[in-house]
Amino acid sequence: MDFNGFDRPGRSAAGDTRSVKIMIAGGFGTGKTTLVRSVSDIKPLTTEATLTQASAGVDPLVGVDDKQETTVSLDFGKIGLNDELMLYLFGTPGQERFWFLWNGLFKGALGAVVLVDTRRLDSSFRAIEEMERQEVPFVIALNVFPDSREHPIAEIRDALDIPDHIPVVACDARDRASSRDVLIALIHHLKERSAAVLETR
């Protein structure tokens, strides 16, 4: 994969590898921790806590009744897409009571993946709004759950009010190859945006 012309936010000690901060965002229970775990080259750092009865009224489990743990701060992992590019992955907490952490987490991020559960589209509205507010380029990843119904991408794009230039891709966050493909789609999106900006100068 050629990354000539791509922004270089950081380099390794060797001076050859570009390091990029990428956010993994989305609503509560959309699969953010699962994606970071599946794709990371290292054992990821997670801050999951067990869901208790006390949190039932705070973290609604509609559509994710079998969920037993939740991220309370962030998830962290990293993956080298090749010898040229290392992605540092930061997964955001999805519950509304932890959204105040997002501002700090997004500092220095070059782009983001917004995970969407098509069974609960409204759970990711807030994440999409945050990308737009902070002007973070992003792609939409439709996480396919066992009981998810198939919907045409055009319908999903329309329901989420996603412009045509933002990629929308399907994935299985449990599968490393599928999760890696989402990250590659984001990198291509970022590269195209960078090229478009250069053309307008």
C-alpha cells in the first residue's frame, strides 16, 4: 500500500514508520472493544467493568441484553498495516455518562471509525455528531451481529444522514481480517481527503 502524500503525524525511533492515532467510536454495545481486541497486534489495554443491576437504569440494555461488561474509560491497541504505517487505536466509551472523556481522547486523532449496530441505529447518532463537531474524518462500519437484518447501504446512509463522500462498509468486529479492512478503508479515505485538499491549494 502506497502512502506517499499522506500526512505524517508521527514517526518511530527508526524513522521509517508513520504512527497515526485512530479513534474507534460508536454507541453503547456496538462492538468497539471487540474490534480493538480482534485487530490489535498487542494484548490490548481495556478498562471494562462488569455491568451491575445498579447501572440498569443508567445504561439501557435494550438490544444488548446479554452484554455483561462495558468500557468505562478507553480501549487501546495498535496494529502495523505494513512497514510504513502503525495505527494506535483508541476505543471510546459508549455510555452517555462517559461522553465527557471524548474531548480529551480525540486530541491528535487523524481519523475515526464509527461502529454502527444496524439493529439500533440511534445508538450511534451521538458518535456521528461528535465526529462532525470535532471535524474528525471518519468512516461508518456496520457491525454485523448474528441477528442483524440485511439493509441496503443506501438505506443505512439515508437513515444516518451520511454524505456520499463518507465510506460505509460492513464488517464483523470479531474477525481480524474484517476489522483490518475497515481500518484500511479509513486510511484510503484519509489519503483521498488529503489529496483533495492539496488540489485546492
